[in-house]
Amino acid sequence: MRHSLVNLDGKNRDLIAYSNFSDLSTNKGDIDKMKQILRSAIINELTIRQRECITMYYYEKKKMKTIAKELSLSVPTVSKHIKVAEQKLKNIANYY
């Protein structure tokens, strides 16, 4: 299985998205479908904390320590939220 990074918003802000597509870079339809699926999954499948942490980490490029301070959480808790969210998104991406 090939793992590929998918840019979700077209502004060079990346979110990890693993899929089974053999070559994402040459199939615009599959890329667009995956972006739509992942955007929906972020909104509908993640908890509020997971969404906050993953958005701050990947979209806003903040360090876990900064996220922890801003959300009044410990760094290990932020790390756990991000890891669980990534796993959920990977599972959803692999399904499609």
C-alpha cells in the first residue's frame, strides 16, 4: 500500500491522509473525492477536542506545547487527541 499526503484546502496546508490509491497525483477526481471525504470526516467523525487539536496542529502549524497551553490541556493529552484523530481519518481514507 502506498501512503500519500493529500492537501485538503489548496493553500499548501497539509493534513495526513492515507489511501489505497496507486498514484494520487495523476487522478484529480480521486483527489477531489478524498478531500471531500476527509473534510466531512473532520467535521462529522472527530470529537470537538480532536478537531481543535488536529486543526491547530496541521492547519495552523502550531506545536503541541502551544496547543496544550491554549486549550488548557497537557501535552500528552494533545498528542493523544491528534493520534486518535489521525487514526480515525486513516481508517476512513483506507475505506475509500
